[in-house]
Amino acid sequence: MKRFGRNAQASLLLAAGIGTAVAGAPAVSAAPRTEPVTEPVTEWVGHNAAALGTIDPAAPLDDQAPLLRSVRGATVVGLGESVHGTREETRLKHRALRLLVERLGFRSVAWEENWTTGVQIDRYIRTGEGDLEALMQQMLPQYQTGEVADVLRWLRDFNAGRADKVRFVGVEYFLTGPPAYDAVQAHVAATAPERLAELRGHLRVLRPPSADMWKYVTEYMQVADKQPYIRHARRLHDLVEGLPHRPGDRAHALAVHNARQILWFYEHYGLPEADQHGYRDARAARNLKWWRGFSGDKIAYWSAGAHTADAPRMRIVGPPGPDMRFASAGSYLRRWYGPRYRSIGFTFDHGTVSLGDGRTAPMPRPAPNWFENPFGGVRTAQFTLDLRAPAPPPVRTWLDAPVQTRGLAHTGPGSYMTGGTLRQWFDVIVHRQEVTPATAITS
């Protein structure tokens, strides 16, 4: 069946409350700006920042010692990129992930990716089986890059011959595909075959006709009355959840989780668009928390900074239509894990980013009132900065002022994010001065 092109996929994701890169969208004007005093901040950053010697994912991790100190003791660490589509931010995130895995024993990577796709990627990195290129084509468009492929190859190679393998889990649900339905049916057939007829009645309504979830989402979004689908999804979930099982039954827990993703898929697209953003982040956080309990692992959360930041009042200005407003996944993680959740924001000063399909967009220096603006005056190519370091009054003012930062790359340089303070959003910054486009691996 014909797949959607990159532009159609991206437009669909944006309409569904799932930000990604869309070429050709109109630029927007930034909010009125004041000229902050940056010299004391730049001086403080220059004094407290630790230079990172390389962005090479395979290089020794000696330069990561300051970052190691910043995240030691964490249970969950958010790795939040400022925009999708840069080579350097992805490679810096790769090095941070290596640090968490190799030096601190993190054994799960929770990714801004669908659960069903994540199951297949997890199998690849644990067993080495599967076609990486085919798996990459199933990932969300913003992650179909050579740099992300390098991360997955490294995870596979790290796991080879190990008993304590790193796991990969997709914490999103908005493209939940046929494997979730197959898993639910197989579990019911194995544990309660007398309920199969009831289950199949729900599946006849709910099961996507093919693996082309882009097409199915488009079709479902055109359905005027979605309530019958949502009712069937709830009954399917309740059926699976109510099956007899012993405490700690992992097969039952996985079956319920699959059913939950199906339910959330249908509920998400039944909501008004303005409500989908908050619904999505709340459930991504719940999926991560569920995996933490299921696996017992310390978890690295790989996503956009808008999701990993501790931002209960996130607001993104820039996409066509109303602002996007939601409580970020990171705000739930902070509430649940307190200081054991460590939020790292990856930022850059200027450069060019990929928008997909071979298109790129220039990214000028940050606006004067964007929090990362002072970083450009630090004379090092990339550095890490712990925002919890002692600071003089002008710097504390900067840390506690209403935050504003770079928004969605595809809507132009005027797009920005706000809602909260820098000290609230991130514990640590990893900054790169100049970025170049990520390497595309698909046509």
C-alpha cells in the first residue's frame, strides 16, 4: 500500500498534536522583546561551564566527567533536544546516553516513539536480528537520520554477549499498529479462550486494516462519530485487564499495556486538537513510569526538550493555528521522582537544521530574550553547564525569569517556547555553538 510522503506525515503529526518538521509553513512573529543584560550571565557561564572535547559518539568519555557528576543519583534522565534535525545535538545526546549506560548502569532507553515500533527496535538491539533500515523507516520522521541509526547500532553492539542488556521502549501511542492487536489476541487465546469471541467482536471494529497507520489515522480523523470506536477500545481494555492472573504476571501486564495503547490511540484522536497535546504528554509520562515499574531499570528519556523539560505550563508559539499549551511529560516525571529525575536541555547558538526530504532551514542566533542567547559569548565549541551551581544575583534573576527559547524550526525563527523558568525546566544544559543538518537515510 502506498505510504504517505514526508510532508503528509509531518502535517498529520502536527494536526494530531505531535510536533515535527514541516517545510513551507508560515513564519510567525516573536513576542515583544526586551534587551536583557547578558554580560554577567555570559561571564558566569564561562566560569562554570565545562568544555566538551568532542562530539564523536565513539570517543572516550573522559570529557563527560562534569556531566557524570550532574546526573549521578538520578533514576530517570531526560535528554531533550531543542529542535529535531541537527547532527551535533544528536551526537552529543548519543555521548550522554553512553555515559548513562556505561558509567551509571542505565538499562532502558525510553524514546519519543510508538510502543509497537519500539518493540521491534528492542528486539533488534537485544538480538541483532532485523533490518535496521526497515526499522528506521518505521520511526517517526524526525528520527529517520543517520545519527539515530548510529545510536541504535551502538545499542546493539553494546548488548552483544551481555546478560544485562539495554532495552528500548517507545513511550508514545499515537500510531499504535497491528502488533498491539496481535499481542492482545494471542494473550486472550492463551489464557482465556472462552473470551475470544467477545474480543474478536471489538477487534472487528478497531483493528487497522493494514500496517499503514498514517493512512488509517487520516481515515479515522474523518469519522464524525468516534464514540463507538472509543467504547469498543475501552471494553477491549477492560476485558484484558480483568482476565484472571497471578500477582506479578508479566505476560498479563504486557497484554494490558498493549490494550492501553489501543485505547489511548482512539481517545487521543477523539479529542479537540487543543486537548490532544496535554493528553499525549501525560500518557507518554505514564508509559515511562509503567516501564520503570515493569523493568526496574534506570531510564534515559530521549525526546524533544518540550517534552523532557519540567514545564507544567508549556506553551509553544509558531504552528499554524492556536498556540500549543500542555503540561510536559517532564513535569509529571518531576512530580513522581523529584530530584531523581534529572532534566538535560540540549541547545545551540546558530546553524542549519534538516526539515526532511532534503530541505534545510537556517537558524540564526537566539533572540536577545531567549535564555540561550548568553551562551554564544562562551568561547568553546560545546560545553555542559549545571544550572544548580552557586550564582550571583544577576544570574539568579536570569534563571528565575519567565523562560523563552527556540521553538519549532519549520515555522520560522519567530517561533518560541515559554511557560515557567529556566531553573525549573532544566537541571543541566549541554550547548553547541554551531549545528549542521542531520543526515537523512530515507528518501
